[in-house]
Amino acid sequence: MRSAYTVDAVRTAEQALMATVPSGALMQRAASGLAAACADLLGGGYGRRILVLAGSGNNGGDALYAGALLARRGAVVSALLLEPARAHAEGLAALRRAGGRAVQQVAPADLAIDGILGIGGTPGLRHEAAAAVAAVSRLRIPVVAVDVPSGIDVDGGGLAGPHVRADLTVTFGAYKVGLLVDPAATAAGAVHLVDIGLGARLPAPAITALQPPDVASYLAAAVPGAADHKYTRGVVGVAAGSAQYTGAGLLATAGAACGLAGMVRFVGDVRVADLVRIRFPEVVFGAGRVQAWVVGSGGGGGAEQALRRAVDDEVPVVVDADALQHVPHRFSVPALLTPHAGELALMLEVERARVEARPLHFVRAAARRWGATVLLKGARTLVASPDGAVVVNSTATPWLGTAGAGDVLAGLCGALLATQRLQPLEAGAVAAWLHGGAATLASRGGPLVAGDVAAAVPEVIRRVLGLESGSDDL
């Protein structure tokens, strides 16, 4: 599992470690890892022109020491000191001893190292730094950010004012929240973690991101045993679609029918039921016992009543689309809400732009407000529980931004809840991971439609569980 931490958590861990190692050891470890990453990106150091944008403090020191190491490898290194009087003296001296020099303006280079602000910097850049970053951008110089891209909101993941947009961020000791959460994560580029020894000194993370072994571990509980049958594996109920949005009901059913639950039960408009019956003859129709409900996808005017019936059934419920406007003040059953930014903005009565600018803040606020787990769909989907725990997912492809994809995701969430093996936070996080992985697999780098995503989910499950595909054994 990939874990990300707040600034205070990282600083506390660093201070604890510094008390046990020689002075300057952490900076040398960081600079060594940074220099190695830069050389790797460039395909070597000899003869390369490297510009260090050095602010004051330790972040500038990391960049200057890394510049010195690269200069010793034969690179031509220059440093633009944004606050000359406050430049890291030892780092600058090391750079000069290695043959580097200070310059007054940005010039063409093969690489720029962003050492302007560290994790303690406030969002945005001052005029001099912003001008230097703009000049680097105009010259199309690739940028490696030191620890975090300067100017981002490190703890909140937001962007406010000028900031660095890096091709690569080399971060030290631990991932920071803003490197995994949009919109700041879009400024980080690829992220490379350098181990400086923080290890067990770090507290519980602020957010996490599932990796394939984590997903496999969660899914292992849903793998049927020899004695299992359709009822022990769980029945997921789908109350979705309407005369106006027949496809939404079909796609929510497709997500639910991924094979994780033992059975899918559909309740809804007869026109939707007819489509479901043709596409999924194994689906059962009409009222009956279920272990989880999926409600609201394309539900139109019937979504409110469908949600009320689902909650009265006293089983976990996935609340999507039209049903989101009818959520109770507090849920009496485990609930997983699946809005996109526009729907969450409407629920919270704020502008959509505010949600998109601070998704981490608003997904946590919504989870607290309704006492439910909230899955905020986006390029990096966030899943938040009422206690503040957040899981971020980044497996998706931009091609996943297509009509009906959210309906498939809602059905998949319901299937995972119906197995009765996962809590809403886990179910939402695993569903988002599988959904993104299925889209990536189905798209093969190109366009796709929502039905393609649903069809690819079983293969993604097979792959993450390491199951044989296409075996001839009988």
C-alpha cells in the first residue's frame, strides 16, 4: 500500500531521525538520491547543462548539493539563487568547489532542478520565483522537483497561484499528500521516492493508495470455496434506470454482474428490465432478499422511493446519481455515496469549481456530514470514510471519462459490498481500482465505452489474483 503523510508528520519523523545520525546526513542522502534520479532521467550526466533553481533553506540545499554531485560527473551546472543572501551556504560552496557557478538569469538547459520551496512552503510563488519558473517553461526545459513541486498545497492537494509543473518529482522519506491528490498531483509528474531512513518513525498515513497486492488481498476473501453457492457468495440488488435512462440501469447491472457476487437481482422499470433480461439472462427479477443495494443510476423520479426502500431493507447501500439528491440526514445502514464533482457540489451547496479545486477537503466534509463513505469520482478518485480515512486511486485512463462509466462503477461497488467481506471504504477503493484497471485494459490506449469497462472487469480480477486464464484443465 502506498501511504502519504502530512507535512507535520514528515517533519516529526525527520527530527526523530536527525537525533540519531550525524549532522547533515539526511541532506546528503537526499542529494545523492536526487542526483541519481536526474542522471537517470538525462541518460547520464557528462556534458549535460543543468540549471538549479535554488531557494533558501534546506530544499535549496538539497538541490545545490545534488548539483555539486552532477558537476563532479561532468555536467555543466549553474545555479539561479532566488534569495542570494539566504542561499544554503554549504550547498553553494560545494557546488562551486565542483565547478558549478551562480547565474543571474535562466538560460537554455537540458534539465532544471526545482529547489525553490520545500514542504513548508505556502501555496503559490513569489514574483521572482514565478518569473524564473515561467522562463523555464518558455524554454521547454524539463523540470525535476525536489521533494514537492514548489507552490503546491502540500497537505491539501490544491493549487493557488503560480507553481512548478514538474516532469519528475523526487520526494524524500515518504510520499506527501499533495503528490497523490489532484489537482496538485497533476503538477508532480512521475514521482520517485528516495528512502532516507524515516521508516517506522512515520505515524499512520493521512491517505493511502492501493497497490495490486492490496487489491489481491481484499479480493481473496471473495474467491468462492468448494462449499460456496450463489447465496453464500452474496446477492446484490440493483434498483436503477428509468424510461428516460434505460442504459444506466443496464450498465449498473453490468457492473454488478462482474462475477464477484453470487447473484444479481433487478428491480425497476419494465423497459429497463427487458434490456437487462436480453443482455444478462442470469439476472433474477423482482423483490427478494439481497445483501446490498445499488440505487439511483439513471433512476429519475423514482430514485427517492427506491432509496427509501433500500435503506428500509437494512443492508448496505450504494447511492448513485439521481438518488444522491435524496440522501437522509444520517444513514441507518452502511452507505457508499458515489458522486462526481458536480453532484457533490450540488449536495453541499457550493460551486463545482470549489470542489474541483479542493476535492480532498470536500470529500472528507461530505463523509462527515452524512456519516457515510463517499467516493468522489475523478481522474484520481477519492474514497473517504466518516472517520477521515481516505484512499486515492490513480489506475484510470482519461478515456474513462465517458457516459455510463459511473453506472458501471456503482454496480461494481454493490457487488463487492454484497460479498459481505468488505467495509464501504474498502469496497469503494477496490471497486475504483478494478474499474480504472478495466478501463485501461479495455482501451489499449484508445477510446472505449462504458460497456467495454464492465466486460473487462473479470479479466482484471483474474490478473490481480494471479488466476489462470484459458486453462484446458477439466
